[in-house]
Amino acid sequence: MAVLDPQAQALLREVEQDTHSGASQLALTTLRQLHRYVSQQPAAIRLEPLLAALAKARPSMVVIGNSIARLQRTLAQNPQSAEEAVQALIIELESATSQLITHARALVQHGNTILTHSASSVVLQCLTQLARDGVEFSVICTQSSPGFEGHGLASALAHQGVPVTLITDAQVGLFMPRADLVFTGCDCWLADHHFINKSGTLLVALAARHAGTPFWVLADTFRDSPATVDTIDFEEMPADELRGPRESGITVRNIYFEPVPDNLVTGRVSERGVFSFPAEPGR
């Protein structure tokens, strides 16, 4: 295995250790840092070892792996265009997010209350756009333990003037009847009728089904994966993050992501449109 230079190692380490950014945000950050890295390197540098490492860095966030795979295919055809290829990929991913938000915006009406879990960068961009467009709405936001990335999402929305109710993950069932719809992000859309998101999303989906609340997943096609629940690697973070007791006989598990079956989903919103389940044409 080729040894990465210090700058490449630092880039890879940032991707591996970032547990707070949403999938699209982390993918774009990675691509922008990669673009900066490429622009500072000799034209003859071999990128493949770094690209291969980045593709495997966050298996649950398939948007990163898919972005790198698209880049690898482009460079295989024209290895001299690395800087331009990375920039084109950044534009493509940003465009997919923008189109997705346009479709998702149509699902929200004035006065709606939206419940969300974790801190999807796409969900945040969508809600921010709604606020800028003058749509009046409020948000119920889970803390999303153990990382508590929901705190950052709540603060970002409050700065936009959006009324936010911050709750513990365990209060989802209590607050779901007060929500008009649910928006969640998606780290990976599997081939066997499941999607992957921050642990706790399955409980949100079950609570939404019980309350009759529409549950929408914001997921562009960069998240599509041929993997299944049986083949994907679910990332497990350090147990110390849970601050559990250290007595012998206690095993602390901190699995960050979980699968949710699409039979609990009202529909998926991608750059191609809005799709309901069972599958129907986009609108």
C-alpha cells in the first residue's frame, strides 16, 4: 500500500473523524480540500492511493464513495484533468442538492411544523431556503445523541428566525403528533429497500407511522448504493462518547448509523423529483 504524504494523510484523517457534518456537507468539504490538494501538487502525482483511501473512509456515507468513484472513472479516461474533474464534480453535487431542495420546498405549506432528526446538511439548506423565501414554519429538532449534532442544527435555524423546539431523542413519540411532516437526511440508499441514516431514525419513522405523519427522506442519487443491509458496514464510533460506566461486565456499543425500511417512508425526494412508496413516477 502506497504511503500518503502528510497533507494527504491530514485530509483523510479529517474525513474519518468528522462525525458532525451531514453526508453532502462532508462530501463537498472533502472534494474542496481535494481540489486544493491537487492544485498544489505536481502534475505527475499519483492520486489513486489517496482516492482509494477516501472511497473507503466512511462506508455509511456512500455519497463520498460515489463521488470518488465518479472522479476515478473520469481520471481513468483523462488523467491530466484532475483539478478540472474535481471542480466539475463539486458543481454536479451542488446542483443535485439545489434541484432536490426545489422539489422538497413544494411539500411545505405556511404554518407547518417539521420534525427532523440528526443534522442533515441538505435538510438544513432546505429549511434555510424556506426561511429566506418568507415561508412561516417551525421545527421540532432532536438532540441526536450521542453526538448532539441537533444542537448545531437548532442554533442555525434559530439564527434564521425559525422557531425551534429542541427535544431528546426519547421524546419523538410524544412530539410527533404536533408535527405536520418529517424531513430526514440519508447517508445511503440501499438496493434492498432500505436507507441508512443516523441511529434513531428508525424510531422516528415508527413514531411517524403511528401518528400518521408524512415521513420524507431527502436523498439525491449520489446516495444510491448496490449494497444491502447484509453487506454494508455500519460505522461504530468510540464507546467513550457514551460516557458509560466502566464496571466489568458492561459492554458499551456506539453504532452511529442504522437501516430503515422504505415501507415506513412516505416518499423520497431527489434531484429527479418526489417519489412516493410504493414506487410511483416522480412529480
